[in-house]
Amino acid sequence: ASLPLWVRGYNLSREVVGMESDMNLSETAIEIVYTTSQAAVVLQLQLPLALIQIAWGYPFHIVHFAVGLLESVMLHTMVKYKYAWLHKLAHEVRPLHHMSHIEHHICKGTHCTTPAAGLWETWMEGGTLFYCNSLATIPYLYFHAVMAGPNIIVHTMWPLKSMIQWHTFHHVSHADIYAVNIPSSNDEQFSRMIKKHGTALEKMSHFVKHAWLSDAAGFALAGACFAILHQGFGLGLLHVWHLRVWQ
């Protein structure tokens, strides 16, 4: 039922930068199935690595979870410092792109069910560049902190001009912006997309105009999803918290 919204979001993101709109309902449906089939790609590596680390006598401590959660809350800020350089490399070196990142870009659009990585990308990074391996060891924590908030914000093609965002252009028009919604200093200096459309998009979109808004919206959405799952469906972290083996 929501397919027309995402088609509209794709076409709108193309139209505002002067590109033709060529997405339809059937293509969108297939893309959502494709991206959803890969949703666990990151966890499938992070969780075994985390368990191996614990088995070797190096358990996670509160500080690891705290930093992992902080990185998730400030995803857009964190990515421009810790990941944008490698992301740019993956696009500029075509063999590396095909080896590690292509699945994340093989679709015309981008959807919130994506794992935000190619099938082998986390292997190339040695598991992850971030502290989210710790989050994988507690049921629902990675989902609440990453997938149900920041990932929905950044990988949804919102059907409103006021919610158009930089990372959507990276997917639908191959924009040369390698951070997510907060461009890095390198993006600001060299991006052709920012130089050509930045001023117009700032007047149009809240996400483009206010750099802090993407992180704030992701945090708010994660909290809303947490409450809905907990109260409405009886699912989530608090429903398994009593099973913890540490106090």
C-alpha cells in the first residue's frame, strides 16, 4: 500500500536535480524484496566476531555499549569522520566497489530495509569500523539503535521536498557525497552535487539546511519504534532484559 509513496520519493529526488523520473510500482516492490533479503548482512558477521572475542576472554564492558549507542545516535556526524573516506574509495576504485559495495547500489532507489552495506563490505572492514559489534550481543539492541531509527531516516526516499536528503541523491542520482546526510569537509570542497545544487536544496529541505536534524530525527524515530514494539506488540529489549546473565 505504501509503494506509491516510495515511487514518488524516488521520482521527486530525481526531478529536483533535473533528471528524468523512471521508477514504477513493480520495480519498487522488487527492490524492497531484494534489500530486505540482505537485512541481516551486518549482524551475520558482527555477532560471531563479538562471541569469538568474548570466548577468548575479552568481554565487552559498559563503555563499549555506551560508545556504540553514542555512535548510533550521532550516526551522520560519526560517518563523516570514520567511514566517508573508505566509502569514497569504494566508489572510486571500481574493482573494490564490485567486490564490496555493489549490492548496496544495484537498485535504482534506496529503502529502509537495507543493511547499509554490500554483502562483503563488513568483511573488508574487519567486521566494522564502529563500536556496534557490542550492540549485536544483546537481543534487539542493534535493531533499536540502528535499524529502527537512523537507518530508516537515511535510507528512505521521502516523498516531500522538505525531507529530501543528501544520501538519497547519492543513491538515486549517483551524487559524489560520501558521508551520509552531513557532508564531510572533503564533500563540501569537491562534490559537484553540492556546488551545483547545494544553495537551492538548502532553501527546499530541512535535512539539507539543518545538519543536526538527521541525527535528531533518527534518535526520535528509534524511541518511537521502541515504544510501539514494546507497548503494541510485546517485542523488544525490555521483554528479554530479565534473561541477562550479568547484573
